[in-house]
Amino acid sequence: MASVRKLKGHPVETYAIDFRDPFTNKRRVRRFKGPKSAAKAIAKELELKRHRIKNGIESPLRNSVLLDEFIKYYESNSKKIKDEKSVRREMLTLKSFISYNGYGKRKLATFRTIDVQDYVEFRLKYKKADGNHLSPNTVLLDIRNLKVMFNFGIKYMYIERDPMIGVRGPKPLKKKIRFLTEDEIRDLLQSIDRDNFRNLIATYLYTGARRDELLPPSFTWESVDFSNKQIMLVGKRALVRYVPMNSTVERILHKHKDEGLEYPFEFTPDHVSYKLADYYRIAGIKDANVHVLRKTFGSLLIQKNLADIFMISKLLGHSSVRVTESHYVELLKENVEKPVEGLTDVILLE
């Protein structure tokens, strides 16, 4: 039952309305500035609305919410359960979506497939500052982000139908895996003139860690287990995995520990990206970034036959082996063909 109580210490007559949310049935409190009679009227209306929804007289959908209001709520929820990088990328899509054709001021429940398809076509034709179109994969990521957002709306009863059903995207652009050759690894490490930064890059190559996984605040001395020779990495969706330390990584971390560093690697993510790009340039290495170090780790394990696809998937922290296979499909194909072809030297037909 909704109730009203007066709040003391306010210059203007203020009341707290305690009620159950008509949509979620959870306890909530709303502040109201004005006469008690008006506060009681609001409490009564909220209680009646809850009963109308409960008894099927009124739809439980929040039909009146605007897209830009909904996205603010969605963002605040995402920040609680997703990493900062994922939220930032999602919001690039959603801010673009609400700014297109006045979409932000439309009611969420009014969106249909054709509205989303119009936006997709707009993104495919959009030109960046350099005059190039967005890549098909970027637009596909936009579609994926919109699907997640609208599914959230369905789950929490903001909308009933999914406007993403029937939305067509471009064909994905197949990217050739970029990894460093052994010569490039040597040239890169030789180009780095700061010991601690070189040690960080070497650790990326030896562990396959994502950029942020070896940096504060995720990676601390508590993440390092010298006794069992392993490190703990916190990946996407706060999933934890353990990666063995080889002798080089163990030596690096012991050295940094003995130096009294507060964290194993005291760099910010942006600084790592910026400085690594500089060292790539000095080493004459093109089309490479921090993530290429992670790809190099996986590709070397495959090329040198040091681990099978299941172990590589586990070390990289992929959600499934299928994800790993999709990233290294060409290398896996080569590794399957070579041993089979090698049988020609064993099984001889006259």
C-alpha cells in the first residue's frame, strides 16, 4: 500500500511517497514538493496503476518513455555489469542512433524494423573525416549493439515487439589475421629504450593478455602467484582466468617487485597504445597495435605446435573454442594440411 510521510528540514513542504513500482513491483520512494493532499493523490494513483497492471486491466509496458531517456537508464545499468571499454563502444552506437533523424525524442515503443533499417543504410553511406566509408564490420557492430539495447527494453517491459527482427546488415569483411613475425618481434623489442615498457610488451607476447588485463587497477601484485608460477587475469565481463608464467615473465615480475613498484606495470591504457605505436614506427612495423601482440601469442602457439586449439582458447579467455577458430582459421588450415601432406613421405605407393 502506498503511503505518504512528511520530510523535516525542507524550506518547502516536502513529502516522501513510499510505493511499489507498478512495473517492477519493487519498493521505491519518490519525493514530492507541495501540499499533502496532492502527495496523497499521487500515492493513490500509483497504487491504482499497480493494481490495474497486476489484474491485466492495463499493459505493463512503459509506453511513454522516450528513446534518449531510456538510453540514459540503459547506460547506467551497463556501467554496473560491463567494462568501461564495452560501455564506451556501445554508447558510440547509441548516441549516433538517437541523433539520427530526431530519433532521440521519439517514444521507444514506436520504433519498427524500417526505422532501424533506415539508420543502418545511413551508416553504410556515412563518410568519415578522411573521406572513407565505415567498414561493414563497424556497421555490424552497430547492429549488434542496437540488438542488445532493444532486448534490454523487452526484458524490462519497455517494449513488446523487437524492431531488430528483419534488419539486414552488410556482409562481414573477412580480415586477415595480423600477427608479428619473429623478425618483427625482435625489431620491436630492440626499438624500445625503456626497460619497464619493454618488459610489459614482452609479457603481452608471453601471456596473450588484452591491453587492460596487465594494467592497473585490474592487475595488481595480488594477481601474481609466484608459488604456483601463474598470473590471474580479469577479462571481459569480469571473467577470471589463470595463465602460467614462463621463466622470462617470472624474472620480469620478480624484478619489478624488488624495485618496490606499487603495481607490476605502472602504465595507463592510453599511454601503452600511444607509446607502442611510436615504437612500431621506429621499428618499421606497419598495421599493428596492442591487440596484435595478443594475436601473435595465439599464432605462435599454433605455428610452433605448442598447444591445441582448446588450450589456446582457454589461455586467451575466449567465450568458446568457436571464437578462437574464427580468429585463427587460416593458420589452423595450414597446420592441418602440413601433417597430412607429410604422410606422403611415410606411405609410399609404387
